Amino acid sequence: MARFTFIGIKLKRLDFMLDHISPRLASGLLTEQRPLMMSAVTMLDSQISLEEYVTKEFESLLVDERVYKGLLAMFGHRCQLLAQQLGFHLYVPIDVLDRTPEQFIQLLRQYAAQNMQIE
């Protein structure tokens, strides 16, 4: 059985990420996060099936008065589900990192601190 280890990232603004992510990266993350999505769907309070949820991912997505369609809508739906059920919007597999997980987390914290200074 495959074992997946991820670093979870919680976003303040989903629309900002959807406006700036490349389609190739969004597609890659959708693939990488599929096992997490399957777990999250089983945790839903309603009796929605995996097939029903996947069909829902193909619908348009409204975020902060902006409509997303296609791959970005699918990725946005996935991020919302993961945040609702597992606590984070993005999950980055540690085996794709160019540094140790600890170094990656430190880099994310540096970016967050810089962003807080800008706001």
C-alpha cells in the first residue's frame, strides 16, 4: 500500500491562488491530491458518493464574485473540500520538494511574514 506524506497549506484568499496558478500545476496537484480527496469525500456528513462529488467538481465555481470554469473551477472545488474536511486548502507531497520539509516550511513562514509586512 502506498504511503503519502504531505505538507498542508491554508490560504487566506482562494481567488488569489486561482488567479495565479498555472494550469499545469493545478492539474498536477489535482492528481497528487486525489487520495486525499477520496478520504475527504468519505468524511462528508451527507451521503454524497465519490461519483457525485467528482461530477460537482466540473461545475463553475464562484469565489469572491469571480466565476471560475474548467480546470481552475475543478481545482478550486477540490481546495474547498480539502479545507472543509481536512483543514488545509493545498497539500504538497513532500517527495516533490527541492528541499527538506523543514526547510520548505521555514520558507513558507518567511513568505508569510513578508506578506504581513506588506499588508
